[in-house]
Amino acid sequence: MGASIKDVALRAGVSVKTVSNVINDFQFVSDATRAKVRAALEELDYRPNLSARLLRGGRTGVVALAVPEISSPYFAELAAQFVQQAKGHGWTVLVDETQGAKDSEHVVLEGIKSHLIDGLIVSPLALTAKEIDQRRDHTPLVLLGERLAHAPVDHVSIDNVAGATTATAHLIALGRRRIAAIGSQPHISGGTAALRLRGYRAALRTAKIRYDASIVIPAKSYHRADGYAAMHALLDLPAPPDAVFCFNDLLAIGALRALHERGRQVPSEVAVIGFDGIEEGEFHTPTLSTIRPDKAEIARLALALLERRITDGPAASPREGFASFELLARQSTARS
Amino acid sequence: MGASIKDVALRAGVSVKTVSNVINDFQFVSDATRAKVRAALEELDYRPNLSARLLRGGRTGVVALAVPEISSPYFAELAAQFVQQAKGHGWTVLVDETQGAKDSEHVVLEGIKSHLIDGLIVSPLALTAKEIDQRRDHTPLVLLGERLAHAPVDHVSIDNVAGATTATAHLIALGRRRIAAIGSQPHISGGTAALRLRGYRAALRTAKIRYDASIVIPAKSYHRADGYAAMHALLDLPAPPDAVFCFNDLLAIGALRALHERGRQVPSEVAVIGFDGIEEGEFHTPTLSTIRPDKAEIARLALALLERRITDGPAASPREGFASFELLARQSTARS
């Protein structure tokens, strides 16, 4: 077991405070005492701890990544990318979960943990640009996602509108005309859902397909069970859809389950596409078509922005990074 | 923006060290200087940071959970349980990923981050009991899983042998006799795979079914792709199995995908059961039968052990917690 500062104090016959004064190189310790403490530090192989480094403004080698939900495969896979790529920066990544709650996100930004970490990467759901702007904490910060594109901080995003347009246009290219959407969030303005809805509507407009609000189903959260319920609701309509664009893969997987239970063939009767490119979709039956943001690129860009922010300090103007995405056409949208 | 210790020093006209001496309540600061610094601290609304608390042995309110893979749904779902339940203890949980690598697990145990956290919960893959025993770090520690059941530390586990016996007996109860296993790890002794293999063999023995090593397929990692490859290998055998026990759900989902591609009916031709009870299995087609450890209970027990360890100190004898599990019989093992 490593020696504690108490062990060192005991060995040197001085107080814990005196040991910490020596560790901190404070000048008021007598040479004799300093020598005694140093000898005890060596004898016990004491490794000066971070608290001392922190008082001197040192780096901790730790960055925090705060995501709404650790158990969501998209965020879990994204977190894994951060963990792996942070090694190249000499950082350990600790992942925190906010559950998208405003108070948790506040706590993150107000720096409860800011003295433990060199920097913070946050994927916010609830916070506003104004709140981010007014944060009291100095910790270098990078935001993920487009929710707060106008906040004066570094951020990395993907083009959600273009991604959603691509997904919807893919369904149109299969000859589908009654294309539903699952995952709108009318109570949240400017978030990811609003951007994906905008992309969906843009693709319909281009194809001269009338927008029908009755087949745009809101989802409070983006879990499998939400997609499952929404798909059942769509199948209960007098004129069910022949295709569905789900705003994430979990919603799509729930929708596929509902279609299976109702005996509808995918893709011949109903084609389904998701968003996120989680690995689960690759192994689902049928395999799930999706828009896959480049998670490795998101992590790479965010870590690079964080590194530059730490180097350049808070005064440097905010920078933006954009990660790419790709369309993965699989069985759930195959030509029948 | 909050004031830094530097801002306070500037305002009070003293050195940063003097400010930290005042914050630390060191006695050698003159009353006049102390008053000046205190006034500056108040004026600038400086919130004494953790480094000061740490030097005095204070708690950080943060515990770390180190898992082999954040992107594995089992660990992601488990981590979410820890995050949610830790609130009851006043803790924020930060999740770290070791990738099961010995050096990463060492780093965790040797306390690189130990000064940032009140305690550490580790699900180790590579470390041995001896290595745990010899760790130099004082951070209160709780282990998850049975890998290191004989290490002299607090740990929480489930009965892997009983779980595997239950899974295999469930397949036998369906009338299956040629029951394969996917996920053995012959190069690792005493780990989870060895325990699940033992449970599988115990169930066969009870049913007087001969153990056939040719249908026990090793898996280097427990990903969907490993289960997919293993199932293809089993289907290439002259006498393929009529049932498969996969040592985790991801392996089972890969196996189901392979069965689908080879046109085999599940469960009528081949029944499949997994282990972990991840949500993905509930929405797969067919839905996946599994052994579900009580993840909420694992988190509850581990956090309680950690809290007691912090209170009782390192000398208290190690304690064990056992979490329950349940068999979820779904479509992949339905009676045909």
C-alpha cells in the first residue's frame, strides 16, 4: 500500500500541515524540518498527490465527457471513441451522465468537478446558449451537437438537416410516397429533433410530397419502447405509411419490432431508416438502414478543440468543427 | 466567471501561496494578511476549491466506476444504474474504460486518479488477486464480478455457475440434446467464462448428456461479430447443434444473425439463449431469452460496500455482496 501524507508526518515526527508545506515548496519551513520530511517522503516512497499539483495550477490529465445517457448505445459508442482517442493527448476520459436534466447539466458547467479535470466536453440537451454563456466556471469546454450552435463556445456538430434530408430522400428514391417520421419534439425549439424534422420536410418538398402532420409522431425520449409505441400508432391509422424515417436507431429498432408483431413485411410493405449508425442495427433482423455520423471524427475534432482551448486560454474566439456522416443502406430499405 | 486563486492574490496584494495558506487555515499567516486575503476572497466570491479540501483529507463527492468496455450494452446499462443510485449517497459517478487491459487496470488501481475520487469500483478482466492485494493505493475499492473472488477486497458478484446452469437446463427442458456453447476462454483461468462453462457442464451432467468439446466455441471478445462467426462455424459442422447457450447477449445476437442468414428457424431448428439481459434482446427478432443479473442490485450493493469501506477504513475485513439473477424465457427458446 502507498504511504499517505499522515504516514509521512508520523515518520518525520511533524504535523500533516508541515508535510504539505514541504511538498508545496513553501519557504517558511526550516531547513532541518524540510530535510526530515524529505527523508520520510523518500523512505516511504510517497508520491506527491494531485492536490499539491492543483494548488500550483498543474494539469490533472483527466477530461470529463458529459452525455445525456450512458446506456444509450450512440453515446456509449461515442464515449468509447473519446476514451480511445484521448490517449493520444495524454488524457484519461471520465464519462458523466446528465440524463439531459437541466440541473445536472448546470452542475457540470458550474464546475462541481472543475478542479478535478483539465477540460470538459458536454453534449447538452436542456441548457440554453444564454446559460452556457453565463457559466461561472473557468474549465475549458467543448460542446457536442447543434443544440447550442449560437453559444459562444467551441463546439462540434454534424449537419443534422442534411442527414435527415438524405435519409428521407433515400426512402423517396425507393418509390415511397407516404413517409412517416418518428421522433419529433415539438416542445423543444432548435434541438436535434427540430433539425431532423426540417431535413425530412425539405426532402418531401423537393419531391413535391405534401407534408402530413398526422404521420409525424412525437417521441418524449429516444428509446426502443418509444419507437415501438409510435409505430403501433402509425399502423392504427386509416392510411398507414409505406416508409418511416426514425430520428434515431433505437426508435427504428422499436418500430421494426412493432412491424414484426403486426405481421408487416419490411421493407416491402414498410421501409424503415434510422439515424446514428449504432452497431445494433447491423445485427438486427432485418438489418437497419441508417445515417451514421462519424463518431471517431467527432471525438477527434472535440479533443483537438479542447487541447487548443487549454493552450490558447479563454480569450481566444470560439471555433467550430463539423463531422461527416454517411448513408448505410441495408435490408430495411432494400428494393423489394 | 468565478474568481481564481490568482485573482484573489492580485486583489489582496499577496502571493498565490499566501492565499492558499489562508484557505488551508495555516497558522503562520499574520492576522493583517489573513484579513486582507479573506476580504478579497469575499469580494471576488471565491469558492475554495477542492485542492484545499483534499489537503485536509476532505471528500470530493466523486466516485469512479472502471469497466472493461463502455460501449458494451451490459456495462453501459450497469453504469447507468450506478449513476442513478449514487445520487442517494451524494456521489457523482465518473465512468472510466480499461478495455480489460492489464496496464489500464493497473493505472486505475495504482491511483493515478485516486486523489480525485472518494472511491473506486472496478470490474476487472485482466488483474489477478495478487496484483490487487499488492496495490499501493489507499483509495477505497470495490470489485465487481467473480474474477477476483479471492482477493482481499470488498466485492459484489452474481452466481455465474448457477446462472449458466439455469440457462442450459432451460434448453434441456425444451427437449434439446445437442447443445452448443459460445464464449469459452480456455486461455483465462477462473474468469467469468470459466464459471459459465462450469455451469453449462453441470447442467449437461445432471441431464446425462455427454460433454462434446467440439461444440464449445471459444470467443476472444464478447461482441456480436464473435457470436456471428462462432455460429457460422457451428453450422458448418457435420452435426450442427439444436440449441446454443451464448455466454453473453451480444454473442447470442450475432448467433441469431448468422442463423437467419443460413435460413435456420429459431427456435424450432436451433434454440438460443444469452446472458446479461440487455434491453437490445427484448426488441430483437426473435426476442432473445437470457439470464438477467439484477443490475440495480449490483449497483446498490457495491455502493453500500464502498460507503462502509470509506467509513470503516482499510483495516475492516472485506465483505461480499451477491446479486440475484432471473431467467427470461422469450421467443428464441419458445416451445415450437
